[in-house]
Amino acid sequence: MTSAGGHVLGACPGQAARDDHAAVVALTQELVRIPSRGGIDPYDPVLDCMASWLAKHGLVCGRLVGPAGTTVALTSEITGSAPGPRFVLDACLDTAPFGDENAWTYPPTSGEIVDGWLHGRGSSDAKAGAAIFAHIAVRLAQTTERWAGSVVLLFDVDEHTGAFGGAKAFFDRAAGQVDGVMIGYPGLDHVVTGGRGLLRARIHVHGVAGHSGGSRATPSAVAKAAALVTRLHTLPLPGPSGPGFPLPARLTVTAIAGGEGYSTVPDLCTLNVDVRLTPALDDQAALDLLCSAAAGVDAAWSGTQPTRVEVTTRWPAFALPQDAPLRAALLTAADTVGVAATAKVAGPSNIGNYLAGLGIPATAGFGVDHRGLHGADEQIAVASIPRVQAVYHQALLTVLRSS
């Protein structure tokens, strides 16, 4: 039997990755050349491309539908020779917007390779990851005698919208049926084993409407909101939680909306507040801080309605323990392959936080070497692809044997 790249099967993960290298590059280029910007482009073309590739290589796939009735993800499950754990390889096929296309050296959908770098939007986040995972799945499907359990490919096309529709469509139904998730975000130096969580809230600050030139001054919601912004940015927040979680909590007012024209005193101003959570500041503690700050400002602004705090998103902080199977398997595999990757707790939140809320362990990043993530001239180092594939392949064989 032969692999996707036309080579003899049964090789170790390192040799298999080297044999598949050209085929992974070709699939990545094909995917990059299909525009799939989140919320902008139709997703069927990129989904059809990947579905066709999987079918050509003997993998049955299906499509997941979101609440709006549109396709939000592509899935394919490979089963080993005996019952065992279930792991998910997750990568997105939608991308960030192009931005100013004139700022790109090569068009955003060129897939051009220059001096060993493959250019194009989504090359790093995360079409190369999807191509690598697809090739690993082919290898696993054709060597089922080597492992037990099952591996699911999950290719989300509702990730860059911020909705994570594909992940939610799968994991909300699969809670309790998944033993771990490996997310193919880029970056060769680190295995992301944790991340700050987040609490996002809209804070509705009330004043009293009136005429700005009237004989009686009324309290402006915008001025009151400004007082609340000042208070929020002086709140004391916990520092790092220790070696296992070395990042502090953070609070940022990210948007202010209120008032119109010049002659009306505004009676409502809304703040968007983003709080990055840690084990020392969970979502309830963060919400209590916001409510307490709002109440303090309300007390100083008599005659106005109380401020209302509307929570829009809660994701817990997470950090895999040192002995977590996924963490150990990926770091050990990286060392075996010769990649000097270290464990990292990420500052930005990611889909791993959502999974942590479901009780599903996840690594949220290890992938190709890259430049220009979400910016002009996004690109990946082609030479890094085989090492990434070998690490994930070896890590999967480890957890599927030992679990």
C-alpha cells in the first residue's frame, strides 16, 4: 500500500512526514488559493476541496450544520484496530481578512513559494495545519494495526468570525466522548498548554437626557462612563499565579459608544470591557469587580439609573498539568524529532479555553514556522512542515497506545 505522496507505508512518523512533504505542500497551496475569509467568502469551495481530497484518499467525511442551517465544519473519523480513546485534530479552513491587498508582496491567494516560504492568507492559520492533519489521518487509516481508539479530523469554517461555530457544533454534542484535542495553530517554538480565560461584558451606563444648552444641566452618561473607565483602569488585579500559570490578569476597556450630535445630553453610554482571567481571578471574581466599580460610580452620580453589566462571553483560564498525556506526548515527540519546543501558557484566549469549559483537555498551538500572522505577507517555512507532521503523528501513536 502507498501513502498520499505515493510512498510505501509502514515507515516511522519521521520518514512518513518526509515522504509526504511534497503532497502536504501541494494541498496547502491548493487550500490557500481558495479565498475563505471568515464572514466574507463562501465556504463551500474550500470545504469541497478538502472533502474531495479526503475522499480520493479513502476517508469518509461529513459536514456539520450550525444553528443558521449553514455548514460550519467538515469532519472525518478514523478508527483503530481495537476500542480506545478518542482524540480530535482541529484546524480551521476559514481565514482572517486580507487587509490592504496592495501591501502584499504576492497576492493573498497566490500560494507562491519564494526562498522556501509559502505565501498566502491562511497559510499559517491554519491551512497548513489542516493539510498536515489530513495526511496524518491517511497514515493512521492505513496502519490501524498500530493503534487503538479513534481520531477525528475537525476542520472549522466559522473560526475567524469569533463564533467558533464548527467547534461548537461538534463538541457541544460530543461532550464526554472526547479524550483530548490537538489544535493546529502555528508556531514551532512552543506547545501551547494553557491560556488566560476571558470575561467580556457590555456595561450600560445611564445619565439623564437633556439639552446641552438648557437652563438646567443634566448628568451626561458619557461623562459618567468616563469616570467608570478611569476607575476600571485603576483596579488592582492579581499577578501571576505561579510557575504553572506565569501571566497576570488584565482588564481593558475596548470600546465606548454613546451620544449623538451636539445639542443632546446623552442618557446612555455603553462600554465594552475585556478581562483576561487567570486561576487567581476567575469569571465570578472578575464580574464582582466590574459590578463593584459600577456601583461605586453610581453612588457618586445621584439621580441616574444604576449601571447594568451584561456578560457576553465567559471562558475559563486553563493550564494542562505537567503529567497530562497530551502535553507529555507532544513535548516528548518534539524532543524525539529534534524540535526544541517548550510548554507555554498563552496570553490570548483560544479555543482551548472553550474546551476547558467542557472539561476536554487540549493543546492550543504547535505548528509550522510562520511570519505575518493575520497581517500582510502571511507565510510559512516550507521546511518546517515535515517536523510538525512527525511530532503530531508520533504524539498520537503514543497516546493511542498508552491510554
